[in-house]
Amino acid sequence: MTMAKRLTIREVAAAAGVSTQTVSRVINNHPDVAPETFARVQAVIEKTGYEPNMLARGLTQGRSHVLGVVVYGLDYFGPSRVVAAIERQAAEMGYGISLNLILGTESDGVGQMLSNLRSRQVDGIIWAIPEVGDNRAWMRTHGRDLPVPVMLVGGMAGVACLPCIGIDNAAIGRLATEHLLAGGARHVGIVTGPRTWWEAEQRLQGWRETIAAAGHTVDESLIIEGDWTVDSGEQALYRMIEAHPEIDAVFASNDQMALGAIYGAHKTGRRVPEDLSVVGVDNIAEASHFWPPLTTVHQPLAEIGVMAVQVIDQMIMETPPLRRSQEVQPEVRLLEPELVVRDSSRSVRRSSIVE
């Protein structure tokens, strides 16, 4: 079987009546191409089925057009949404990704992981591992000596040493707790995530600040640590009821634990929301089908994935190129969450979104 001859960029340029440089600019989505010229070249590419020789293109530009993406916790809602958005945005911008799944949140094996990424000559690294304990300590020692830009996904405790994009998790705690108090709750408990997770501690901080600002005593016995699972949410509610039979509201730090709290409320004869208001976090697809439908805090997870790719692309495309991560300013960008009000919480006059 004879293989079809591969079309060259020169042939595309000739068919479109432009230079090869113009075709290259169109392929790379450069802004300095007239719209009518861009459309003409794109039409030729689509008609002929031309595919750029990525290997040759990479050798010419000194780039691989591949991003290294390091991730943990794809079985959790948040990381899976972020990585899916990273993959879509990378493809849209002409990047392949080298996906590297870490099985634990510890920092063991980071050196080997980074060495592997360097050997694959990735153009940049997106590090989407949540901050748990001191698992980002390596970044302060040799993270800024990497030969390519690095973008952290998820907030960072202390002073950032690398560019970082995440969600304002303290604002999540404030939004949820303010809503519960505004609905008339007097005894608001919280089911945290694992306390070693930065996100869990930030949500707890938002709860503490809001309880104190409302003039209530911050009762440590109303803080129960969960592990992001439905069962931990259910068991946490039983412990709260045992210590505080008067409890009338629960902020669960993710939707799965909120579901467990609602289930526990039903089992103990408490009506939701008449006797117990419940708010979760994440706005998972099933949240609107809980009974009652769950009030929750929406996180812009897809937006984080998109922005992570866009920002690291900007760093890669800098002139002159940023070849070392230490040349990049360690800016931290935190996106704002939104409250989604449904029927699991007592009604209030103000809300961000009503479904």
C-alpha cells in the first residue's frame, strides 16, 4: 500500500498565496496576521488536511510543544475537573501533555519526577498537587532552579516561591457560614477535610472568622475532621449531635460529606432544612438531585485549568524565553467562589446564585 505524500508548509503557502512565515504564524495563532489572510490560510489547511510536522517544528523553535502535568487525586472531584480543563485548553493551544500521576501527596520521588520531565524536554510544568503538610518544601530549595517555567495549581501557605493559581478557600468558608447564620442558625458546626490539607484549613479559617465576626463563641467541639468521604460526613454529624443536641446547621467542606450529613439527619429524625441547614462545597453534578437539593459553594475549577495553561504559555512565549523557573515572578492568583442556594438550607434574603 503506497503512503500518501505528506504536504509541506511551502505547498500550503503557495496554495494560499502567502509566505511560509505567514502560514507558520497562522498555525501558531500569532495576532499579527490580517483576518482575511488568516481565514484564507486556514481554509487551505482544512481543505488539504495539512498537519504540521511537530518534530521539525519543535527542533526549529527549540520547543517540544509538550507540557508536563503532575497531578494527584484524580478520584477526587476537584483535581479531576482541573486536569480535564488543562487537557482541553492545552490541545486548543497546540500543546500535548505528559500526564504524571502521583499516588500520594508526599514529596518522595519528586526529584526523579522532575528529572523524567526534563528528559522529555517539556516546555513547562503544571504542578497540580494539593499542598498537604510540607510536601511543597522542595520548591523552596531547588524548585526555582528548574530549566523551564513552573505553574502551581492550588493555593500555597506562606510566601509563594513559584507562580500559583488557586481558589480563595477562606472565602468558601465565609460564604457558607454567613449564609447559614443569615438563615437563622445559632449553632453552626463544620466538617473539615483532612486537617493536613491547605484547602481544608483555609475553609476552617473562613468558618472561624465568620463565627467570631457574628459575635458567637468559636466552639472547638463543633469542629469535626472528615476525610472527604460520605461516611465521614455522616459520622461527623452523629458526633456533633452527641456533643450538641441543639445543633441547627452544618457546613461540610465538600458535597460528599454534606450528603453524609443529610443522610445522618434523616436517620436521626431531623428535617433538612427545618431542623438542620446543610451547605457543601464543589457543586458536583449530583448536588441538585440530593434530597433536598444541596446548597453548595461552587469552585471555578475549570477556569483554573484554563488559566494555568494560558499563563504558562505566556511564560514560555516570553521574549527572550524564560528558560529558568527562577526568572518568573511568584505571583499568586486566587479566584473567587460563588454560593449556589438550593433547598438544604433555610432561606435568606441575599444569595449569589439561586437554582
